[in-house]
Amino acid sequence: MAPKSVSLPRKRLIGSVEDGKSAEDQKGKRNYKRSRVLNARTILAQESDASLQNGHINVEKFVEARRFEIEQLENAMKNSKAIQKQQTFQAVPRRLRRRAASHNVKFVPLRLRKQASQDLAQNTPRRKQIKLTSKMYWRQNTAMRLRSYAKNSGNARKEIALNNFPIGIDKLAKGPKIIESRFRKRQKDKIWLPTHLWHAKRAHFVHKWGFVIPSHPNEKIYRPTYRAGNTRQWDPSVRQAFSTMKEQQQAQAGPGAVVFDTSFYSTIVIEGQYSSLVSILSGSLTKGSISPIVFQGTKIYDDGLWDISGKYLGEGLIIFNARDNIDCVRRAAVRVHPSIFKSVWQTIMDEAERFRESDSSLHVNDCRFAIGSIDLLGWRSLITISSLLRSHVPEGHEEVSTMGLLSQLISQIEPRNLPVGFNSSTMLIDPRTFDLTPKERQNTDVHARPDEVKIRFHQEGYAGANTLFTVQGRSVKYANRKDADVLRVKRKREQERAMATGSGFPILKESEVLVPSVFVKQKNDAITILLPWQWINIFYRTLYHKGYTLFGGLDQYKQIMLERMLPLFPDDFPECFSGQQEESARARFLEDEWNKRPKSKKVIYDRLDLQNGEKRGEVGNPFICDWSLFISPKITADNDLTITPDPALSISYRHIKLYYIGRGAPSPCARIYAIPRSAREKWMSLKGVNRKLASQEANYPKCPGAKFLIGYVTNGSFNLKEGKGAGIGCVSQKHVELYGLRGFRYCVVRNAGEPVGRLAIMKF
């Protein structure tokens, strides 16, 4: 007797036959989809006790009795999967999605293309093939031949243009040559970076310093940037030698580095006799603060620069080329921010004029559009470089290869274990000529301590002479993509033979394209790679490896520096002219945005009441760090001592770090106040109070008056690394000494437009 079929208890189906209404009559598309899903997941069951005999189960009868339920379960699983089936291109992460991926499998990642092709074949209706007539055939054939001819001739013109980038010898260089004529009008008053076309559909841009620079990616990237861009100390139990990059990703999932195109930084190359270069670089430009080890080429100078009059210009790098046996001419590169390029250029030219009579080989070259750079920030920067790039190792010099040194440091994982000022040169192989598969790293010195590694870098000269600062070295041939594909296929065959015999990475000496490069470790833990301008785009796209790195813009660079609590030039340097210009530009932008809002949607700064007995209104200009208030002749100390300083006296700035005690977060242009001695006890009572403080509370201390203003916050926000509000600021050194803040480092920070001050601690 067949078992009786029953239905398991389930919810009432919406839009089913039982209701007597169709799904379209319910609440629209949402209920219709819901009903389809519920109906697809309905499983029918039956009651049967034929398999139970005297408390025992007969397996054969049990399976036979449950055959109907098993079949219904399989059908329900099949129907549910068919109802909610997701296309392959929809399963790709957002940052890897492309608009054309729905109909072109080439826009889907390689590992999913086979599945995407199957989906496309199932969903694409077959088109009726049209039989070509004689006239249609010849038109199609002619069009194909014309496209092939135009492509080949265009590549030839493009190769010629890419291998000719101008420099200025003892004069400023003209802008780079525009490769394609259709982009010339767009670059009349601004210059594109080498990676502009790559960033065009991936990021927003900003026009600054004469360049079009990526500002931030199109996608939300704040938290991924925090995870990838900050240094991370690994657990000793996890620190081990990985065989491939895939295992490293499994150990620490997610991207671990952020790649930036910093080719807008300006490079000046000075060439001449050794004594002339030392005199120019150790003169007024650095005020004699440059170390003698920099002139040996083993370290770099990463500090401030000044003009002839002693005025502070900003931050800069000085890279001295190691001794070159080819000629007696020595070379050094000065890398500066574009906002201070003209001032630094004029200072170097003035210094060089004194040595031209004694040194006829002395020349100052403007290489702004001949040398580009790529910055990597994050704890996986070294792993990314050593895994995705290949270097040419000359015979008999395997121990001084940069990639070999970086492979030795893989066990240390983080770039901060490299010595500050690390400088090394190498010849990189064209990355298009090999497959972008992470190579196996060599397990050498895997147990080396960071102190031992630093000593080895200082004792052994690893810098090496480079040809990047020479015209011949930068003129390395930029091969066509077709030539690179031929080399890649040839190398793949050689690599298969090498793996069979147990040898290493194959070097094709007869047709290898070698690119000069310089690796630099800056004091902000950024790894900078200097390359010829025409090769920046290729290496940038190589280093942006899916799953291992992210790309960022100016906003991401600023975010990472704030997370590390480091000042960023020129935003956090109000003591120099470029920092003041940057502050003025930001103030104009904020004021324009404020003027566009209606009165009901913005803060009226003239009506701001700080409830401290002073006149209503914001202290100074609310859109800017108004340092003009500090040269006012009216300054009163807390002990009623009146001081009248010289109005023309300049401000002595001092950089500080601010950490909030309690809730809240500082914003740019926030005011920093000294705590009056009479109110210190009341402010100190707020320590440990972890709640939202409101100005309406009677026991909440009032914000100090304008006479206690000591500085401003140049950049601030909620610091994810610290877990509280933090910021970078500047204070007046004179006011710090006036109010006795050397021993007492607590202060009050108030955002512009807010009446409430927050307790914070300063760290100099």
C-alpha cells in the first residue's frame, strides 16, 4: 500500500493558488518575487511507519518509504537555485566589476571566464547568420585591412613619442609631448600623469600644482585603505616563511598595500664634480645638516630645505648617486613637492653660479617630465615589490641585487624594519614580458633580526650606481606590446624548461628590456620607486595586483598620514609659503560651499555664543587657520601680566599631535586653547568621563577665551588606529611657554562653529 502523502506545516503562501489571487495582484514586484521563492522552497512530505518493525529500522524499507520526500527535496533545491541564480559577472566584487562584463567575458576575471562563457551561451539567443554577398565581403575585408594598417602605424608613432621626453639643461623644461593629438586641447593649461587614462574611469580628479591628480577612487574605500595602508605588527606565531604569495594572502586576507602615482613630484638632477655637488647641497639648501653618509650614496637626505636668505621652503629628498667608474662626473637628484619646485630650482641655480668657472661639467637638469615615481604604503609593500617585479642580476653580483635584499626581508614583513633613508638601485625587467604570477621567494635569512638587517645595510654598500639620472639610462627603449607578448611566450617556454631542470627564473639576454630604477625608504615608511616617465604606467599597472593592493589618491595619502599621526606636506606646514597657499585654497573652497547653502542649513558664525563672557562670533576667520591673531599686540597671560610684543615679530611654529580624552573628534581649522590655571581642576575632572558632553550642562566647563588661543588643528578626524579622536596641529612656541604648557600638556580643542570645547592631550 502506498504511503499517504501529506504536507509539512508551512507558512501561508502569498500569491499562490490557495489564495485565489495571482502574484501580480498583490503588492507589486517585491511580493511577486517573494512568492516565487517561497513556492520554490516548498517541500512535500509523507507519513509512513512501514519501515518500523518492533522498534527496529529496516534500511531498505526506510529508503523506499522516504523516496518521495527525497525526490521532493532534490526538486526543491533545484527550483530554489534556479529562482535565485546569480550570473557570474554579478558574483565579482564591486571593485572588479566592469560595465561590459555582462556581455563580454574578457571583462570578467580569468578564473571565472569559463563559467561566464557558459552563462553567456545559455542566455544569448542564436542569431540568424546572414550570407555575405560579394560586395559585403570586399567591404568587410577592406575595413579589416585599414584597421590593421592604422593600428600598426599608430603604434610606431606612439613608440617614437614615448621614447622622447624633454629635459631642461640649465633651464626649465617644457611639458611632456602629447602622444595622441585628440588629447592636446585637454592639456593646454594642465599636465596629465602617465596613469591618467587608467585612472579616468576609476577615480575622481583634482587640478592642483599644474597637474591633474587623482583625488579619490569612485568606490567607498575609507576602511579598506585603513586596513591596507597602515603598518601591522604580525604575531610571532604567524611569522614564518611562505613559499608563494598565495599562502601569504591566506595568512593575512585582503589587500596589504596602497599604490599611488606620485609622478607630479619634481626631480632636479645635478651633475658635476664631487666637490661642487657637496658644496651646493650642503650649503644654504640644507644649512649644512646633511650627513656625510649621504654623499656616499648609501642613504638619502629626507628633511627640510631652505633658500639663500634662510627662509624655510619645505620638505625634500636628496639622493646622491654612488660612484660610477664610467666617468668622473657625479650626479645627485633633488626630489621636491611641485609647490616649492621653482623656489628650490632658483636656489640651486644661484648656488651653482659660484662654481661654474671652476667646474665646466656642472649642469642642473630639470627632469620633472623625465623621471616619475610610485609610492607604496602598507605592511605588504615589500612583499608586493619582491613578488611582482623581477630584477636583472649581473653575473658575479648576485649579492647586491635589490630584489635579493628585499627577499631577505620578507620574513620581517613590514617596511618600518628597513632603515630610514634606505636607498638602492637596480635594473628591472619589463613586467610585460613575463606572466604576472607571484614567484616563489627564496628562504634566505628568514630568521634575521631587524637590528642585524639594518647593520648589514649600513655596513655593506648596497646602493650601487644607477643610470636613471643619465639621459642614456632614461632613454631605454619602450617596446611595443606585440614585442612584449613575443618575449613573454618565449620566456614561458624557457621557464617550463627551467622548472624541469631545477634552475631559476630565465633571463633572455639577447632581447631583454632593462629599466633603471631607484628604491627609496622615506621617513613616513613609504617605499618610493623612481622610474623613467614613460615606464610609470606599465609598472603601476603591474603593482596594482588584484587582491593584494589598492590604488589611492591625494585623500587616501592624507588619510594614511593622519592614521600614522605624521604631518603631510604642504597641508600641515603653515610655516612655509606653500602651506599657507594650500590653506588659502581650502578656505576659499569651504567658504564657497558655505555661501551656497541656505541660512537654515548652515552655521551662522557671527551669532556663535561660546558662553564665556566674550563677544558673540567665531574667533578669527572660521574657514582658515587664522595665524594673524598671533601677531596682535594684545596678549594677556593668565596671571594678569600684560605683554606687548613687536607686531612685526614672526611666529615660531611647533608641530604637535592631539589625542582626545573622551568623545568627539577634531576637524581641520579647530581652535586649540590653553587651559587657564583657575579652571584646570574643573577640566581635569572630565578625565575618564566616557559620555557625550553637552554645553547645556551646568557643571560643564566653559571654553577658554580668545586670549588663551595657542594654535590650530591642520588635519583631524576619528583615528581608527587609536580608537578615538586625534589630529595634527601647530601651536605658537611663544604662547606655549607663556602659559606654561611644557609640563602641563593638556589643552582644549574646539571645532570651528561649535560652542563646546573638548579636553585633549598634546604630544610634541
